[in-house]
Amino acid sequence: MDPRDIRRGSDQVYRDEQRQCVDCGLWYTWEKGEQEFFAAKRPPLAAPKRCPACRARRRATIQQPVAQCLDEYDATRHWHPLYPTRSGGRA
């Protein structure tokens, strides 16, 4: 058995794997620890199609509109003077 292989609680063997990003086209290493993390989720997560940098960029673009929406909601919401605001003070 290759010493780079690891086994943890199953017959699945994980090895560092070279993958190509679908966004930027660069090759990256999908490490065995990350593979274990993906497999441990219930349900198991699918293997990533993007490199770590493109995954981070994609997460940021997805989360930005949500944060902007929440900021706009807070700006338009009328707080009752007797109830505390989100910051903990009175309106």
C-alpha cells in the first residue's frame, strides 16, 4: 500500500488528486484531508469543480448580494422606539 494513502473508518482510500478548475483552467491539488471532509458531510458533497481561489471568489460574489439586501432592509425598516435595535440600543 502506498504510504500516502490514508484510511479512516471505511474502505475508502484517499490520495491527493490533481484536478483542473472549470473557471480558470489551472490545475490544483485536491488534498486527501479535504476529500475526507467532503465525504464526511451528510449527504456527502460532490467533488469541487473549482480551485480554492475560484471557490472563494464565487462564495464572495454569492454572499455580497445577500449582505447588500440585508443592509437595504435594515435601512428601510422602521424600529419601534420601545424595542431595541439590532445594535442593542434604543431606536
